Amino acid sequence: MSTGKRLAKRSIIGTRVAALGDEGLYYSGMIQAVKTPAPFPENNNCINLTPNTRYTVRFDGGKLTREYRDAELIGPGFRGLTGVRLKAGQRVFLTYNGREVRADVLEHDHDSDELRVQVHSPSAEVSVVCWREFITRNTRSK
């Protein structure tokens, strides 16, 4: 049975990602364009992505646009937070007391894989020590 509706095209344009800025902090943005050089001669399942594909990311606020390789981006379809080293001052969002709240990284101990953050809750600001695996499941970089 046909409904007459076309399936939506799957495009990576508009995908929300986090990318490393000049100061070494991750910032959120949106993919604005995909620049793919001529595809390899072998069949690439019509995806046409190559190791040289570049993604143009416009950061929130619209002030800055830069190009990144796929390995440099964090988000759906790209890499996750595993192995990411966060710096003091990095803004993250996590679930605290059942709500998503903004937090700033105070310290990231790479050896013990422990992250200490300052949570900015609507009612009060408190310091919370969170384990990395908790942060990985419950944050998105902004």
C-alpha cells in the first residue's frame, strides 16, 4: 500500500556536533556543509565519503565557521567522548537530580579518569565529583 509520501533524504547537514576550538576547549555547533573530493574509484556504496572529506561547522552564536575532519568531531555519526581530555573551564551539560544542567570542568584527572565539575543548578551552585563513565553517558559538549 502506498501513501504517496516520499522518504526524507538522510543528510548530515544540520547535525549538532562539538569541535575543538583554538583555546583547546570544545564548543557546540552545527554542520553547515560537507566538502568531499573526487571519490575513490572503488564502489563506496554511493556515500562518496573519503578520508579527505571536510565538514564545515558553524559554532553557536554564528561568529565562527571552521572545517574539520570526521575524527575531529564529537556527535552522532562521529566519535564519542571516549578518550577526550577536557580542560578546566570546559562547559558540559549533564543530568543532575533528574535535570539537565550546565556545568564547568574544574579538573580532569586522566590517570584515574575522574572529572570534577562545578554544577550550575537553577536553585544553587554546588561542587560535584563525577566519574568519567557517568559523564560520558550523560553529557553533551557545548
